[in-house]
Amino acid sequence: MQRIDLPRTDDAALDDLAERLARTRSVPHPVLDRSLGVDPALLAGLLERWRDGFDWRAQEERIAALPWHATERTEVPVRAVVHRAAGDAPAVLLLHGWPDSVLRFERVLPHLDDLTWVAPALPGFPFAAPVPGGGLSSRDMADAVAAAMAELGVDRYVVSAGDVGCDVAEALAARHPGVVEALHLTDVSQYHFLVDPPADLDDEEREYVARGHRWQAAEGGYMHEQSTRPGTLAVGLGDSPAGLAAWLVEKLVRWTDPGDDLGSAFTHDEALTWVTAYWLTGSIGTSFTPYAAGGAKDWPPVEVPTVVTMFAHDLVNAPRRFAERFFDVVDWRDLDHGGHFAAWERPEDYVWGIRRAIEVRRPAGETS
């Protein structure tokens, strides 16, 4: 991997964004006694700020100042933020999810100076290098990231992940077991209960699966649309900044603790930075690829030591017994606060999980 300058946004793209925001059209929608999407007043305030006060150039300079690197020899090009610690410090691979990017880890990185860490921009997501087809399945991302780590010369590492990153982490540990020393996960992939769940569930697990299906019925429309009609959805979101902001900000509100107030986890400028990253990189459609590509988890339980930190307000938290069907869970911590973007919302608690995974990592040469 070589150090690179992250591509900067040209003025024409910012002018185009400003013009589109100036032409935003208010669209009538159902007004009922319950929430059916993003709060209109919140969205209006964000769009006004985006149009008249938000400074992308300042955010871009800060993001570009991170130590970005890119592969030179891998079949799939990968960009990543890389920090090398002195000596033989442990290495940690940080895998983000949707609807975010490497920015998920901004509040964690200052706590990891004594470690070597790598935070790749997953293919198809903001800041990533372009790849044929636009994006990759979680399985193919795992292979691409493994190749990038090998080129970087990091032979063994702990993997810390959430959301889509958990699917990538699981595939990485299953397909490249010799390089993964331990896992730190903040959730168990919902695909484990949505696709061919085990038949011998106990009462707690059955309640979890039922709760998961209830959550999917009430909140999972985005996942169904992104997996079945990603191309149709991408047209609207990729052409309308207001539409994109509505689609993403709803998740930033509902998926954080307490789940009804953007300001509990994000300032308006922080939320707009995440949204603008998707807009200017044109990556909303390609970020749907892991949902649309799917792919069976056709491997036996992962035997890598696994630490799980469950944040109370994440989406559908699995019980430990269910997680142990798929992972070698050696430590488990339930936390009273925090939501889906735990590394952003509760960085100290998230770092505990990383540190604990380093403590339990598998010795070199041991594969099971």
C-alpha cells in the first residue's frame, strides 16, 4: 500500500449540489398519529443548513488529512486509513457498515494510538476506490480486505466490526482463518435468523427471532428495498439530495440512543458530513450491493475467539446462546446505552471491546 491524497471534490459538483438544494420541492406525505419517516421539520432545518451554511470544504480537508493509503497490486483496489504503531504492536482491522463509512470510527481512532489500525473504505461505499460493477458482496469484500492487509504486510490482526462490517468480518474469519486473531462484534448478522435459522432454538432464541421479524416488518423496509430493487431506489436517491438526506438521516435518528433525537448523537454538520460523503462520491446505489448480492453463509461456526459488545439501543440484539451457534464467544458485555453506531456514540465502550479482543486473541500458528 502507498500513501495517497484522497481525491478532492471539484467546484462543479458543489455548484450542482447547491443548485439542486435551491430547487428542493416540498412533497405531500401522509400525516398520521405516528411517525412514517424522517421528521419534516428536522429535514427542513438540515436542508436549509446544507444549502446556506454547511462548509463541505472544511470537512473535506479534515477527512483528507487522515493517513489514506491505497493498494497497488491487489485485484480489487482498496483505499484505507492506516496508522502504524511502533514495534510489534497488535493490529486491528476496523470494518464499518451502512449507512456510514470510515467516519464511523473517527471518535475511536484517537484512543488507538498504541495500536496499528487499518480502517478500509469498503468497496462501493464513500471514499472507496472504484471497482468493476460498483460494489461487492460481503464475502467478496472480505477477500478484497484480506488481500489489502497482506499487501500492507499485516499478517495477523484483530477484526472489529458492526452492521455490514460484521458480515464482512464473519466471512473474513471463515475464509481466511489464519490471519484473524480475534473478532470484536457489536451485532450478529440478521441473516442468521432471516435465512434458514436453526431448528432447535430455545425459548429465549425463539423470542429473539420473533422480535427480529417484528422489527423487520416495522423498520426493515429499507433492507427489503435495497436488496430487491436497489437500481430503482438508487435513481431517486442519487438524483435528489433532499431524498438522500431523508433516507439516511431517518436512520441516524432512529438507530441511535434514544432513537428520537438526532442531536443526541450528531450535530447537524456531522450528519450532513455523512450524507454529503454519499452524495459527492455517488455511492448510495453501490452501497446497496451487500444487501442485493446476499450470499449464503456456507461455512461452519467460526472458531476465532469472539468478543461481543451489545449496545442497548442497537437494532435487534441477539441473545448470547444464539451468537454462540455461529461464533466462539469468549466474552460478552451488555451495555445500557448506545445504539447502532456504537463506535461513534460510545467510543470508550467500543474501545473496551477492541482491547478485550486483543487480550483473548488466538496465538500465532493456532487455527482452531
